[in-house]
Amino acid sequence: MSRQNYTFTSESVSEGHPDKVCDRISDAVLDAFLAQEPEARVACETFATTNRVVIGGEVGLSDQAKLAEYMGRIDEIARACIKDIGYEQDKFHHATCEVTNLLHEQSAHIAQGVDAADNKDEGAGDQGIMFGYATNETPALMPAPIQYAHAILRRLAEVRKDGTEPALGPDAKSQLSVVYRDGVPVGVSSIVLSTQHLDESLTSDDIRAIVEPYIRQSLPEGWLSDATEWHVNPTGKFVIGGPDGDAGLTGRKIIVDTYGGAAPHGGGAFSGKDPTKVDRSAAYAARYLAKNIVASGMADRATLQLSYAIGVSKPLSIYVDTHGTGQVQDAAIETAVAQVMDLTPRGIREHLGLNKPIYQRTAAYGHFGREPDADGGFSWERTDLVDALKAAI
């Protein structure tokens, strides 16, 4: 039997964190190409450091003239992201940083394994394993530590950007240690919040006075107590932030992007990858299925694994673990999952409507646990498979 009384910790990082700046730019490039052509191929990586952004990887459009045109827009896309995040530092400014575009056309050898042709189904863009997870411990069916760590930083970003708290800078990190009793999250034993600030005279106590009301707004009632330990800007000043303070790279925050360490991760990053890459699309599908399993009442918790081979359309395996909370056998759920959703790369894209410019918004504050958008964003957070799953059991 799994432990019922314990403390579990997860962290989140803000949109101004150096790695998240890079995720944002990579996904903005992806959205630009998908807006031009739904079947565009993009594998975009970004590196950022003091006064410099380097963008590389592979892109593909069927129209070569359009490809050349959009390759010429990369500079403005990157600068727009940096401006929206809020960087106007002397050594990292949206208007003055150097942007180097090293993107090139997609490898023909990769394309031949992925493209459908001669009665061959479209294959997966790579081999790999992908995990999805859901738990009923929060309304979003997400683990509480990561869900509320995200919520804190999203709230701080809101008040920074709307001018309510002009002293705050774009770069920030949060960390929550959540106490579980009888398997249920009941409180926070410690909170760590480090946020960039623009006024060098501010102390850690000053920053806590600014952020504490918003942290309290972001957490369930009663989760903070006199026993909760607070560590706000524990190193003191945090004025130099973002890529000027530390280099950033696309895809280095995969645990922040998913379940905060509460569930397995297949290892593949998401940002900058078009949905033919199963690293991204199959991880979304796995979350979608796991969430629907829990939403259906079949289990309180569910982990789902999918595996693929490059150039092969169907998943090699489907694995479900309900961690002893299942109301039906895990093997029966595995069979039902395969019946209710086409898990080929194209089947996933069509079912979830992934060939749209919906990815830039995923680059910070988690890819999961968000509300589905009217335009198809976060479609993998829908719970519209509940009835089909029940019928298939």
C-alpha cells in the first residue's frame, strides 16, 4: 500500500525564467509556421544569454516561397516574445539584444519516415515513451504541489504586467512543500519564492510584504498556518534576472511543464515541436486519457504510458496503472483506451485539433491543469471521453 502521510514538493518557474524565455520563443516560431500551414514541420530550439538569442533547428513548409518569407520573420517573433515577457534590462532588452537565426529545412530522411505515402500511414516523428497522469486531489485533476506552485507565479505575473506591482521583475521561481494526510493534501509546510525586483533597495522582507497577499490568494483556504516556513528571496537581492543572470535553453523544464515530479516523465521536451512529434502530441494524448479515466470515476489516480517507433504509426504499447485506486481492472482500461481514441500521430492530432497555432500559451505555467480554450488551446484538458470510456468497459 502506498504511503498516506507525507510531504511532497514541486517547483514552478515564471515566464521570465531564462529557460522559459527560450520555450516561449520556440513555441512562437512554431505558431507562426502553423498559422501559415497546419501541416508545417517545426523543431525549433532557442538559446539565450546576455544580450543574445540564438535560434536553430528544422522547419518545413510545402511552399518554398512562404518558407523563405517566414524565415525572415524570426527576428521580430523573438523580440515580440521578449517584449511581452517584460525584459528591458541594459543587458537583455527586446529592442537591442542580438538575435541569430540558424533555422534550416527539415531533414529529408526524417520526413520520409514521418510522411504518409503509397498507402503507408503517417509514422511517428521519433521513437520514445510518453506518460500522462491525473489525480482527483485538485479540481483540475492535477497534483496539488505543481498546480498551486504555478498558480502563485501566474498571479504574480498578472499584477506585474497590469502595473499593480511595478517593483516585480519577470524572472521568478516558486516551490511548495505540500503536506498529505490520509493521501489528501491538507496544507503547506514550506514555501519558497524568489522573484526578480527592479528596485535595488528592496530587502527580502520588503518583497515578502509585496508577494504574500497574492500567495495567500492562490492557495486553498487554511493551507497556510503559523507553522508554515517562508523563504522569500532567501539570498537577498535579485535584480539581475533572466538570460543576463543565467543562460536559458529550450526544453530544460520538463518536470515544471508536466507534473512536478509526482508522475513519470518519458524525457522528451515539448516546446518548439510540431504535433507530428509524439514527444509532444502523445504526451498530450496520455494526459487527456488519464484525466478522462479519473473524471469518469474509474480511479482516483491514473498513470498512462504510450510508446512509439519512428516511422511507425500505431503505438507499440499502452500501459495503465491506477495505483490501487481503480474501480475496474487496469487491463480493462487499457483495452478501452485503445477503442475510444485513435492513437496514431494523425489520429491524435485530429482528435485534439493540434494543427493550430495554440502553443505559445503553453510555454509557461504548465502544459496541464489549464482550462480548455474556445479556439482549441489546451484541448487535451477536456473530459469529453468519459461516456465513451464507460461504454467501452
